[in-house]
Amino acid sequence: MATSFDMTRFFISTGNPFSQSIVIGSLTLTGVPQSLENEPEFTEEGLDEGADLAFLFKVSDFGETLPTKGATATYNGTNYRVQKVKQDPMNKTITIYFKAKYGK
């Protein structure tokens, strides 16, 4: 029986309807969005859109350099910054967690 991890890897590699494009820096990548939450709030720095996003990618899509914390990204017209990068223990997939930048 296939695990959810196996199915997600399959979705990424086959370009199925669950796959979406996101631009990280100057790279356009295809991955599987894992979550999106919108909880706007006012902070000392202004309006925080509160949109948190996670994307799953194949490690091989990045070559030798993975995005670092603070790198910029754009998905569906919203600008994000990389918050955290996690590789799976088998070094096949990478999950990148994003936080929306202030404003669009």
C-alpha cells in the first residue's frame, strides 16, 4: 500500500492537477501546495496578511543550492518569504514553509 509520502512524490513527478507553479527568486518550480492559511492581523509593522504556505518539491529541482530563509517567492499573485526549509530523511523531497510579505 502506498503511503501519503509516496503519493505526494508521485504527484510531483507526474505533473498532475495537484501540482502548482511558484517562483522562488528567479526559479520557477512545480510542486504540491501543502497548506494555505489566511489570518490577517495588525502588527507593529502594519498589516500582516497572515497567509502561510507550505510547498513540497523534488530535491533534484534545486540543483546544488536550496533556498535560504528570507528568500522571496510569488504564488498566485501573493509575495512570500521563505521561513523554513526541511528535507526528508531519504533526500528525495523538500518542504518549504513560506510567510506572506506585507502587502502584495
